[in-house]
Amino acid sequence: MQIRFVKNIQFTRLIKADGRLREFNFRKMTLLQETLFSIDVVDDRGNRVMFRMRKEDNEWVIIAQPLPAWVLEQEKVLSDMIKEELNAQTVNVY
């Protein structure tokens, strides 16, 4: 019997979007051999906005779905945050 351990990656970043600092929560997940990040953030009314990002051509992009413009405008920043965290995880491997 072979045991396989998969490291769970979750992190939170404050990003200025739509004139406010917002808390974006990231969680790495694997679905059908594809690595995705599930991201959630709260809007001005307290509703949780949830979406996913996938890697395409070495950049993380938002999977097409109806989202507020202030989320879509942050796609590059979100991509950079994911790459930064993944680089930190590979450096800190024991």
C-alpha cells in the first residue's frame, strides 16, 4: 500500500480593488488532473464572490463567469499573488 501526501496550500492577501482593501482567500485544488485555485472575496454588501483561476501560458487566468468588474480588473494582481506563493512554497520545502 502506497501513501501519498499532498500539501494543502491556502493563503490570504489584501488587495486594493474598487478603491478599498479587500481580503482575497486562495485555496489550491486539483480537479481531473488540473490544478486550479479557488478564490473568494466579500463585496460591499457582504456577499461572498467565489471564482476559480487556471494556468494558461504561464499565467493564472480567471475562468470565464459573470463577476463584478472590480474582480476582473485584478486578474493580473491575483495571478502574481499565486505565482509568488507557489515560489515561496517550493523554496520552503523541508
